[in-house]
Amino acid sequence: MTAERIAALVRGAQAGDGMAMHELLDRLAPYVERLCGPIALQDGPDAVQETLIAVFKGIRRLRDPEALFGWVRAIAVRESLRVVRRSGPHSAELHEVPQRGDPNLAADIRDVLARLSPEHRAVLMLRDVEGLDEKTVGELLAISTGTVKSRLHRARQGFRKAWER
């Protein structure tokens, strides 16, 4: 889908066009799922739902349609962390982690991510998966760049340690 089409959908949704909003949310759902899943883990579907509701309710406040994906990313990270905190602590069961090349590798990575705190998962996902710089990650999470760097260091260490078990 082109940037022009997305901008047109945003403008239509902002004007109250229900079909434009429906199509926009359909287009955003896979992106939101990709963002929320690694942070919220088993609470990912709840975080996705909360994110899409926030987008639906707040679309009129989006000033620049070209900024849609950055705006949605910020909402998705915020909602993922909020949902995880609200649901309480989760204890990850430790399982044998298979070798590289195992067909269940994606599930194993998810298992290793589950052993990290939501804050560490968020920083790791935004920096290493989304490719954002530390300053942008800090702005999204409302933390300093130094805190981003220290959390990222701890998250990477924690991931490596859990992976090697």
C-alpha cells in the first residue's frame, strides 16, 4: 500500500469515514501484532486490542498522516508495557533450549524472551528488531538515553544467558 493511500485512509478516518477507519485498522493490525507480541508475550493479543482501540479513539489527534506508523509504534509499546504490568508478574518456565536450525526456533526465541522483564523486551525489540536508535527508543519509552543503553546491555546479556542454558 502506498504512502498516499495510507494518508488518504488516515484523513478519511479523521473525517469520520467508517470504511476508511476499518481498512486502516486492518492494515495496521499485523504491524501492531509484530510490535506487541515480543513485549507482551502471552498478553500480546490484549495489547494489540488495546493499541487498536487507542488508535481508533485517537486518530483525530494525529496531525501528520505520514507519521502514522511512528505514532502507532509509540502507542503499541506503551499499551504492551501497560498490559503486562496490569496482568502481574509472570514466571517463565525454563525449558531445554534447542540448537540452531531446530524447526521450533521461533518458539524457543519467544521462550527466551519470556525470561526477560517487559522493559528489557521493549528495549531489545525496539533497538535490535525495529532498528531504532537509542534516542528514539528513549523518547518512546520516556527514559533517558543512558537508561536505554544500560537496559539494552542487560537485555542482551540476559538473552544470551537464557539462550545458553
